[in-house]
Amino acid sequence: MDELTGARWRKSSRSSSNGGACVEVADNLPGTVAVRDSKDPHGPALTFTPTSWHMFVAGLIDQA
């Protein structure tokens, strides 16, 4: 997880503060977007290319 050193994690503005199932995203890293479970900040993280992440998010928006 050394490649995620310096990651600035943020939760969705739609996340509640009741400890629900949330994800955090770090998109400040060069060439990488990282995603992790907010309840397990020291656990594993998934990494995506920025293009793949944008396509994923666009797909979610299209489904809403």
C-alpha cells in the first residue's frame, strides 16, 4: 500500500454519519484513483486508472 502514501481520502457528500456502509475515494494521486471501505481504513483498497474510475461513475449516474 506504499503507492497510496499521501492519499487524501474523502467520503461522498451523500454519506451519513451513522456508521453506514460508505466508501472513501482518494483521487489526488498521479494516475491512480483509490477506493476503500470507510469502516476499515487500514484494510485493502482498490485502485483504478482515472479513466476507468470516470467510466464507472458515469455508469452509476446513467443508472440513477
